[in-house]
Amino acid sequence: MSSSATLENQLREAILAKPDAVLEDQHLMNALVAANERAMGSNVVDLRGIAMERLSARLDRLEDTHRSVIAAAYDNLAGTNLIHRAVLRLMEPQDFTAFLACLETDMPEILRVSALSLVLETSQPGGADVERKSGALKLAGPGFAESYAGQPRSTRPVTLRQTQGGSPRVYGQKAEWIRSEACLMLDLGAGRLPGMLVMGSEDPHQFSPMQGTDLLAFFGGVFERSMRCWLS
């Protein structure tokens, strides 16, 4: 018996032993279908083969969509968990000094951002002394928040964008490393100037205009209500 015949017998025995493995191997089945088409000749159209190719292509697209949906669901769940942790942490401080310390130390780590700043508009002078008490608190003149975000709160409370560097006025020494940011406009109540919570990241893809803003809008709503309590 020749070596080629021995090889054919071995293949035959392997296929007979595990026929399901052949059917489940996509590349092997494609090769078998192609060999069958060549054997039929160019003047014969295999409609079943064409239908199988289309079904296979459709299945591949469905699998890609399925993986994308699952990945998006996991990302959304992870984002929801981050916001929940951040909201619970906001409720813990017993005084405004502890609240500002939380913004400076704990909140960037919880939200996984590189920098976080609370910008409060004021028409009163002497803001430098207040800012020195907290690296997270920044004071600015009236109209600064809307000018920085590029749109009023009534239009969109959350602005996501990519940048080639943040504003030193907002981020201080970390400004040059910022590549994307989220601006959350804050309504601090009647008779008060608005504010803004700004989150900056070194990752240019963390905040993008194409992303949803529902979770950040919710967090901004919780944050501005906490600020109203402290300011009152």
C-alpha cells in the first residue's frame, strides 16, 4: 500500500470518527463547497451554494453586531456603576471643606478621569484666596461657564469634546495633558450665578461628541442639587 493511500485511509477514519468536527469547521466546509463547484464545471450554477454563501455572510454580520451590542452593554453597565459610586461618595461629606476635598482627591479616581474642577461664577473680587484652599475649586467671572462650554445650559447641559490641551484656568498644571473633557453645566438656583463641573482625561477617546450623555446629565443633576444645599 502506498504512502498516499495510507494518508487517505487515515483521513477517512478521522472524518468518520468525528463528522461533526468537519461540519463545524467553517474553513473546511468552504473548501469542500469550492471543490464541489469546480467538479460540476463552469456551466452549472449551484443555487444552494450561493444561498449558503449569503447566509454565511449574513451570519457573520449578525455575530459582529451581537458582539458590538454586548460590548456596549458592558460599557454602559460599567459607566452606571461608576456614577452610582460617585453619587454615594458625594453624600458622605459633613461640611463644605470635606466636600471640596472629596472633589479633589476621591472623585477623579472614582470617575477615572485625570482632573476634575468645580467652576463657580462670581461677581465678587478676591477669589484667589478661596481657590488656594482647594485645588478643585475655581472662581470665574459671570458668563465664563457658557463661554467655556460653547453653549448655554438650556441648549445642552453636558458638552463632550476632544482637545489638544485643557485650559490652565480650569485645570492648572494638568492642563497640557488633557486630551478630552466633559463640561457639566450647573444650575445653582434662583438668584445665583451658574457653575460648571469639568472633567478632563488624558485619553482622547474617553469623552467624544458621539457618546451619550444621559449618565453624566444625571450626575450633573445630583451634583447641582448638592451644591444648592451647601450654598444655602
